[in-house]
Amino acid sequence: MKKLLFFFILLLTAIDSQAQNFEAGGIYYNITSTEELTVAVAYSKSMYSGTVVIPENVTYDGVTYSVTAISDYAFYYCQELVSVSIPNSVVTIGEGAFSISTLPSIIIPNSVTSIGKGAFEGCDELISVTISNNVTIIDSYVFAGCGFTSIIIPDGVTTVSSSAFSGCTALKDVYCLAESVPNTDADSFYGVKHSSITLHVPTASFQAYSTTEPWSKFGQIVTIDDGDGIEQLASEERNSFFIHPTVYDFVGRRMTKTQKGINLLRNADGRVKKVLQK
């Protein structure tokens, strides 16, 4: 216990050493480039709480900066965090950025190309995550220990690193839209009961996933686009099962609304449905 407390104190000291250059609108920032005029959201001693809306640009001392990153551990251990809105200007989410926070859901915009190790580790209230289509690597421990029930992995992901989803015991459905099976560490889903999870994959890749570990360990592997489990919708109004769902097509592109054909709909509580829009 003493070692754990000592580690916690050291971590907070290290975080605090990342000087906060200024504060605006209740958000702290570090200037990352005086030439390109960019800043990163920084850690705050007072801890962020409630709803945090990060702007695309922020003005300080007469200079306007673009918000392009969320620093390492910026929202670490924020135990009263309700929601965080990330703008399309953010490219990088740092290591441990939201770890051990009470964040229930997050949408990672398509501007984000990099998510640091353990970014959402220990977020046991996190049940819904929308991953940027431009993220190619799901790094180590990114979602470890989340309460995170389903996940949509975009088609651009090429690597799922060690323990990326370890300890996600509530996980029931994994939608992997990549036709080429991602390079995946054997322990990417460590501590997860594989037999209780359904893996949804493209039809063309069914055989590849079925013979490649750890994907082949899942209790059931089904194809996304074979019509299995698809609900037919005569109109969008019939989709009362969802409240403001996130809509995807089958190459992982986020859509503004359902299109004719097969769609993936993801609710804020993590539920996912395949639907056919006539």
C-alpha cells in the first residue's frame, strides 16, 4: 500500500511538473509550439469535473492558438467527470489522458491519429467509445479495465497492442471492420471471457479471423454483411431502440444518418444493431 501511495505521489509530481502556461474558460493549456501557435490541454490540480467542452481555438494574451492535443494524464483521476467534447483540431491524445476517470462515453473525432498507452485505462464507467477512423494502432492498455460492452474497431486499424482490452469483462460484442486481420498481441484481450463475446467481421475475412488468434478464441464469429441479425427499417422513425445513435457504414465511415442498405447503429449506452434501410 505504501509503495502504491508513493507511486501515486510521484506520478502527480511528474504531471504537475508539466507547467501550465495559461488558463482559459476553465481549461488549462500548455503551449506546444510558438511558431505554429499550437497548445495542448493540460492537467489541472483542481481536477476537471462535469461537462468539459474543448474548443478548436483559444485566445490568450492577444494570441490565438489551435488546440491540437490532449496532454499525458490531462484528465487523470477526474472522479466527477460527466463528458468531454473533443474538437476536430485535436490530433493526439496522450498517455493516460483519461485514465481512472468517471467518463461514461467518448467520441474520438476523425482528426485524431494517435492515442497514447493507457489513455482510458481503468475507466470502469466507460461503456461507449467511438474510435477515430484515422487511428491505425490501438496501443497497449488503451481500454484496459473499461466497462466498455461493445466496440467498433474501424477498418483502418492495423495493430491491436498488448493488453489493449485486458480486463474488459463486460464486453459482449466486438465489431472489427478491418478486412485485413490486424496484427494482434496474444494478450490483447487478457482476462476477458472470450466464449461470451461475439466477433463481427466482414464476410471476405471470416476465414482469416476464424484461424487467427486471439480472434479465433471468441465464442461466436459472425459476418457483418450476410444479413444475420439485421433488422429491416421501413423508415428511420422506426429506430426507436436508439437515442441519437452513431451511424456507420461497413467500412467504418461515420455517417450523419442511415443510408439505403446495411448500417451499423451504436447507442450511447454501447448497444449496437445492424439495420437495413430500405
